[in-house]
Amino acid sequence: MNKIRVLIAKPGLDGHDRGALVIAQGLRDHGMEVIYTGLRQSPVQIAKTAVQEDVDIIGLSSLSGAHRTLFPKIIEALKEENASDITVIAGGVIPASDIPFLVAEGINKIFTSGSTIDEMAAYIKQHVGTKPSVSPKKISHIGIAVKSIESTLPFYTKTLGLELEGIEEVQSEQVKIAFLKIGESRLELLEALHDSSPIHKFILRNGEGIHHIALEVDDITARIREMTKHGIHFLNSDPKQGANQTQITFIHPRSAHGVLVELCEEVGGPNDEGHVR
Ligand code: ZN
């Protein structure tokens, strides 16, 4: 797992960093990589350091009372650096009455003086998570919705010369699927078995065409858990049986910028040899 990277920063003019150093050490004890900017950093310096150090989160500490002017400037500087995705939390001497203003300005969370480092660490782990420990291995296949596999196949096998590996029915999705091998990947022609099939509805709405892209992953359950932490929605959050001895799920197109992305894990064991793929 990649460690969560935290930048602890002290904007403004106050000259005490004991509290910031205690927090930095406390978060290191929670397994995080912590970078400390040192005293008296300008908002622009803080934003630039955050980008250079590729941090997931910035913790601001302010004792000077200047948080109402300095914190919004840091949020602004992050926007300038195209780094608005970095979570920003803050603590120090901040009156409760200032919290709504700071949250509206874009600070994700304010920890008042009674908060513990454990609370802070728990918040960070929940809201930042870690980057995925493993990226998808390859494009497993591209799914293409067709009205009829029979009438579509000649284009792929004869015109393009691809090899037909097999045809399979997947009852859970109410589809018939033809697999065409292309390098390490496949094209999947999907034909609806019934009018209630998602493929039938897709063709009614969009006509025939590309339906989804499938990425092969290891340990699909762990990937779903990890991505859910990042706010990703799934059509089914428990993996289900797909074609070709796979476990699959779909990322909701809303979470994937309009593309239906399938994650699939090959679960075929050693006895899988010779299975029609
Ligand atoms: Zn698929």
C-alpha cells in the first residue's frame, strides 16, 4: 500500500511550531508520510510544496488569528496550481464561530483544540484513503452491443480476420456473448436474450455500438472497497459471475465520466485448461 502523504503547514507570522510538530509525529505514528513546511510559509509556497510533494492532504495550523484571510488564500492558490483535489484540514486556535465561514471557503474539516490526533488520523484515513495499490493489468475486453451475433460475426471473422473463441450465454445478464481474440484482449459481441436484457434497452436508446470497456484486475473485492472509499459508485458492489470464469462488476457511468467501465477478475483455476473461452 502507498502511504498517505500529508503536508503540515503553518501559514502566517506566528512563531510557534511545537503543536504542528506534535501533530506531524502523531500522524507518522499512524503510518503516514508527513512533510512539514516550517514556519511562516505564504499561501502560494504552501500550495506549490503540496503539488511538488504530491500530497493527499494538507493540515493547516494557525495560532495567529489570521486564519480568516490566510486559509481562503491557500484554497485559492491550490486552484491556481490545479490541485483542488487535495483535501485541506485545519486546526489551531480557531473560534467555533469561524468554522462555517472556513468550511464555505473550502476547508474540508476544522479540528478544534479539544480534538485528538487519533480523531484526526481516523478522519484522514476515511477521507483520503490511499491510491490504489495495484492498477488494472490490461484491457480485458471491449463489449459491443449487437442486434444479432449471427449477422455481425462475418464482419469480425471474415472481413477483419479475427478468431472466434467461443459463444456463451450469461443468464444473470440475459445476454449471449461471442468472444473474438485480439492480442492479449478480446472483443465481446453482446446480444440480448430477452427484451428485459440491459443490452436490449441499450440498443433501443443508442443503437448498436460500443457498450463497455472491461479492465482486468487482481482481487476485485479489494478494488471495489478501495474505490468506494474514493467515492466511486458501482452498479453492483458485490462482484457477480461473468462470462469466461470471471467475477465482474460495473462502475456507475456517473462515476466514470460517461463510460460504462467493467472490472473483471479471472478466477478460473488450474482445471480451467481447455475450457472454451
Ligand atoms: Zn464485459
